[in-house]
Amino acid sequence: MWEAAAAPGRVDDLVAWVREEALPELGSADARLFRSSDDRVVVIASVDGAERPRIAADPADLVRRPPHQWRFDELP
């Protein structure tokens, strides 16, 4: 899961950045993109196997603070 809070007035730019820059980094992962009413953008990606890609690209001036990123393991 990757989450970022958009800089004021930049949520549409952040969403476009995620689509163009961040999602391609996830390769074959099944990635879903979400946007909240308080201008946060979240990517939830699922991938099978040991390879667990991360988003390394930096959205720089599009965010209020550095994005947060967590890895979760699905439980049976």
C-alpha cells in the first residue's frame, strides 16, 4: 500500500503522476488507485510470488509530505 497527501490544489496532478510514473513501477502487480475527499491518493497492489515491487519514484512538489508505503501479507 502506498499513500500520499496531495499538496494544496495538486490532487489531480498527483493522480496523473501516479498513473504515469508510479503504477508502471509495479509491473505485473494488480494495482488499484483510490482518491479520498481530503486529497489523499492511495495505491493498493497485489502480486503473487516472492517479487514485491515498491514505488521508488518521488512525486516531489505534488505532496504535502513524503509518501508512506507499507507491505502487507495476505492471510489465509
